[in-house]
Amino acid sequence: MLHKKNLLWLALVMAGSAQAQGDQRLSDLQITANRLPQSQSDVLASTTVIDRDDIERSQAGSIIELLQGRAGIEIAQSGSPGTTSSLFMRGTESDHSLVLVDGVRINSATSGGASLEMLPLEAIERVEIVRGPRAAAYGADAIGGVIQVFTRRGTASGTQGGLKASTGSDNTQRQSAWVATGDDDTRLNASLFHRDGDGFNATQADDSGERDGFEREGAQLGLSHRVNDDVEVSVNALRQNFEGEYDNCSFPASQDCVTKGYLQSFGGQLDVQLQPDWQMLITAGHFDEQREERYSGERQSLIESHRDEVGLQHRFTRDNGVDVLGIDYRHDSVDFDNRAGASYDRDSRENIGIYGMMQRTYGAHELSGSLRYDDDSLFGDETTGSLGYAYRLTPFQRLGASFSTAFKAPNLIDLYGPYGTNPDLDAETAENLEAFWAYERDNWHTRVTVFDNRIDDLIGYDPNTSIPYNVDEARIRGVELSGGWQAGGLVLSASLTHQNPEDRQTGERLQRRARTFGRIDADYTLADWSFGATLRAAGDRRDTDFVTYGDTTTAGYGVVDLRTSWQVTSMVELSAKVENAFDKEYQLVDGYNTQDRYLEGGVTLRF
């Protein structure tokens, strides 16, 4: 294994990150759907791209706020900023969506979920969301979809940069700095960021009035260099330290709980144009996440999740499409320590994947297909595939349909963890069928997608022993509507999802998932001023009662955020926002509080 790690780090030094594809500067570029740069209008999958302009215009305080309510996406969070979050894409489980940072997986090697709450918006250039299974491209975990975060970078020659500082309710402070410099061949960018605050009381059961505060700080660095017309190399790194207070840990429950640690990722890519129609990419990445839990001042556990990965991909451009062949290797490992002396029976796993993809256009007809084989050292092998077709009714309209399969490898904590385990678990598998109609013309774009996702061998837990087992089956049917319009100084975007995430064993709705949810964003620019508003709304959700542990229902909600900014000079901008403007009391998780009315003002300097 040491030999393999040495090879990986050698490849990392030689390579660059998945952002090397960032040389494509089209605003509608979509990389994540098929692991190659494409215009969004050419992608058959249901996708959303949120670029840096969208992020700054929204004045979102976290990636949780940025994503909440968008087509197919629900997020639950247990308390104030920095506490644990769970993402449900198209009604699937919280560990059924793959999350990447510059092409590097950041899903935990233990639980399988990704700590979205730890990703700093200050370091993000764009976010790409792909809904629906993508296992045939990425392997395990992408049953619900894929979210890829691209860190900030400079795209123009010369030097650009900025400073931002803001202060808000609950003694919240935020500072960030960003700079990019270089020429057409070499680009260097870096960012620093810090945020802290007193937060709010995490649980309703805690009547002490104490607040659960948080602090995070970190940095991001990227470098790319074009060696010649045929070779480009780039590297990228992101690090975030965090510390947050929360409630309801240990047994009996304590309200004095602290989690601290860090999340970091390193990535690299070497891009070589071997022939005019033949491109080779070598990628490498490394990911670490550390969490230390303290109850009443005493350390209870320390867990570290590590991942190394390398990949080789060849792209062959055809007159009417592209073919892709690739292979990737991934090694996950866990370091665990707790007061009780518990441990993992096995603390590492390996996966090798081989995949191929093709895309063709025949006049008004578009065809795509992919096939992938994965061999996991713990549970065996799995083959997944997808097939999609679209017909262009007019230059502005398309009709299409697709079928795809996916799987979720059992998590290390379920297979060999320190508590209830089952080493005989099978992979969770899924079959998804969907159809869409899309319209895009001038400043308008809209899409309607109908989907039916059947998931078998879901991992459930025995209520008496907590031992996991394969038994549950789910069927998630729904429809997504999304669209937008931009004209003059007005930018509108909206999404609505209606779904039926059903447990096929009991006939009940899956927990913490609404039947209907959506989001509307509206922004208007007039001279040097801009004004905006966001409505995020969701229906009721099934949940587990915080006190009795029985079934309960969490009420629906609608939350309005308001914002404004003033471009004082070309270099100076003042901004202000009110989150939860009408001070709505609501819950994302039963028994846990959410942010009440929150005010923040800031200043940004750009050069």
C-alpha cells in the first residue's frame, strides 16, 4: 500500500486539478454531467450551474443557503451554522449524492455523506448540480446525483483581487481576501477566509438560553501553467478549520457539545493533446476530514477520513460527437479513537473502476451512453450503465428520455465500524427512468423533468440491536420544473419539485423529505443599486420526535430573504441583507431551532 501511495503522490506532483478544464470560459459550461466540458444546452441530464456572479448576487451566507430549495435539493441542518447537515437529492438518502471539490470526492469514508456545511462560499467560483444517477461516470454514491464545487481562479491576464468584511446579528463576523494574477500561460490564485459568531440555541429542549457558537477559517490556492500548445498542468488545494458548539450529545443528553477539526482537499490534472482528435488527462487527488467530539469539556472521540485517488482518461473527438475511455483507482481509510477503546475491524478499502462513454448527434437526434465496471475490495463488483436520447423539435426545444442504473457501496461504519455492524451487506442499487422537455431561447430557459427512481437493498437498522441489514426498498417519483429569465437589469430564476419518496415496505413517505418544495430568486439592478429577494418554501415532512423517538410530522415553511447593494465607486461596494425577514419560526429537523431574523452589512473592495 505504501508503494501505491508513493505512486499517487508522484502523480499528484506531476498533474493538475480538474479545474484545468476551466480553460473553457463559456458561462453555460457544464463539466460534471459527463466528465468533460459541454455546453449546458448539449447535456441530456437535468443540471444547474451557479457561477460566481450568482453567488455574490445572492449574498448567501453558506452553501447550505445557496442550495436549499433548488430543483431536486432539500437540506436538513441540526442547529446553528457549522452543525451537521444532510442533503437529499430527488428524495434519495443523505449519502446517495456524490460531492466533489475540483474533481476530488469529499464524501466521508465512514458515513458516506459529505460535510457541505464545511465548504466556504468565499473560496467557490461555481457550483454544478447534476440530478439523477451518474454511477456510470463516477461509480458508487451517485444515486441521487452529483454536486461539484470549483474553487476560485483567475481567468484574465494581469492581477485582480478583493477584500470583504461584514458584521451581522448574533455577533457574527466575516472577513475574506482573494487575489489572482498571471498571464495567458500561467495563472495563480489564492483566497483566505474567516467567519465566527455566537450562533443560536440549537435545540428547543435546552431552556438555559445559551447560544451554540461557531468559528471557521481557511485558505485556498490554485496554480495552472500551459507548458505549450498541447500540454497544461494545474494544482489546487483547499483547507478549512472549523469548531462548532451543538446540543443533545451523549446519554443522558448533554447540551455542552463541541465538534472541531478540519476538511482539506488537494487535486491535480495533466492535460495532454496527443493528436488533434485525441486528448489524454491524468488526474490525482487527496482528501482528509478530521472530527473531534467533546462532551462537557472531555474528548469522546477522534475520527479521521482519508482518501487517495488517481485517474486516466482518453477523449476521442468525432465529427458528430465524442468517445471517452477511462480508469480510476481510489483508496479510502479511517483512523478512529474513542474513550471506550472501540475500533474498526477493517479500516480501509480500495476500488478500481473502468468506464466508457459516447455521445453522438445525428441531425435533430442526440444519443448518449455509458458503461462502467467497479471492483470494490470489501463487497465485490458492480456494473452500471446509462442510455439517453433527445430529439430537437425546433432550434429552441428538445424532448428526451434516459434510463440509468446506480449503486451505493456499504459504508465502512456499517461494514466494520465500532458499533452495530454487518460485513455481509450488499450494495444498494437503483434504476432510474426519466423524461424531459426543455426550451431555451434568447433570455428565457425552462425545463420540465419527470423521474421514477427505484432503489433496492436499502440499508436499514434493527431497532433493537442497531445492526444494519438490507431490507428496505424505495420508489421515488416526481416532477421538477426550473427556469429563468434575464432582461435589462432583471434576473429571475425559479424551481419547483413535487415528489413522492415512498418506502415500498411500509407505504410511508421517507423521513425529512417534503412532497413539494421550491425556490424563487429575483434581482434587479438600477444604475449603481441592486435589490433582491429569495423565497424558499417546503411542505411538511415526516420525522422522528425529538423527545419520544416516535413518528411525528414537521410543519412546512416559507422563508423570505431580502438584500441590497450599492456600487459606491468602481472599487467599493456596500451591501446589506435580511435573512428570514418575517422572523418565521420553523424547523428543518424536529426539536432543532433555525435562524430567526438575521441582519448583516458589509463592504467589498475590488482591484
